[in-house]
Amino acid sequence: MKILMVLTSHDKLGDTGRRTGFWLEEFAAPYYVFSDAGADVTLASPKGGQPPLDPRSDEPDSQTDATRRFRADEEAQAKLANTEKLANVSAGDFDTVFYPGGHGPMWDLPDNPDSIALLEGFLADDKPIAAVCHAPAALVNVRAQDGSYLVADRHVTGFADEEEAGVGLTDVVPFLLEDRLADRGAVYARSKAWGPHVEVDGRLVTGQNPASSTGTAERLLEMLRT
């Protein structure tokens, strides 16, 4: 199995003066689900190199077994520090793609032409696509070959409006993900705030929040194995 993971390169949390980026758990947990299954994992980001880490995801109360494992894994850390540039990767070279979240993807992935072209390539090849938490933002402008939005009429999830309000960023993010997915015609579903929830619709797998990162990766892996 050849799996591509696409991380954000955006590090500014709107006009707050605070930093953002990818969420560590949402990268680390899927990374080890895939690598422990023997998959060949490639990491990419729009700018290449070291993607920015949301500092809040590195705080003590955000740590999980997967994040602690990553912090002790020099090989994985070196791999993360040298991500491929997104423009240099192709859907044809991989079996699937997984987008970890964090607030960063809300800014640099929805309109990124390289990301859109990549996802449309996976879609055209009928290969699975997965994204968790804020990363479904990368899907909102992706279109199928008939011109319809990828998420239209599909059951999807992502970071809920209630959860965005809970972290006090409703007026900071460029759009509310739950609302934008619905605007694109998606059938949005969720569990209680901060509870794990995964939606699978055809070859599309989405997870609601950090608690959903492992489940999203596991469902994607199941899809690859069938």
C-alpha cells in the first residue's frame, strides 16, 4: 500500500497573532495506523519541508499514545521535516490520500490548485480519499468529472460549528466548515461535540475531530484491504 498524507503549510491563526498549523494527534495516530500495517507512507505539503505544528496540539493535555510515540521516533520526525512539495506528487503514484487537520488547512487548502488537482485525480481514478477534523476543508472546491462538487449528496463530517465555538474561533476562521460542506450539498452528520465520529460514503472517508483520527485511518485502511 502506498499512502500519501497531505499536511498544511499555513501557520497564522487569522489576525490573532497566534500560530496554527497541523494538529499533532491527527497526523501521528493515522501515520502509525498506516505504518504499522506495512504501508509505504509519503508526506507532502503545499510548500514542502517542515509543516507548521499547531502549538496547542503539543501541550501536555493534548498528548496521546500516538503523539508520545512520535516524539520518541527520530525517523518519523525526520520524515515530517522533509515533506514533498505538493506540486511534485501525483495521484497516479499512490493508492490513497489522507489529509490530517488542524486549523491551518482552513486557509491554504480549499483553493490550492495543486491540492484540488490531486484530489480530482484520486477521484477520477476511483481511489479512496480521507480527511479528518478541519481537513475536509480541502474538499469543498473539488469537483467530480461531471462538474458537481465532490461532497454533493455525500454523507460527510468535519469539525462542527459547536466545536469551533467551543475553541472560540468562530469569528477567526475564514468559514465554518460544517456550514460550507452543507452549502456544497453535502449531507453533514456529527456526534456530540468532541466525540469520535466517522462517515464513509463510497470511496470518501471523513472524521469529525481529533478523537476521530484513529477511526478515520482505520476505516480507510479497511477500504484499501477489500
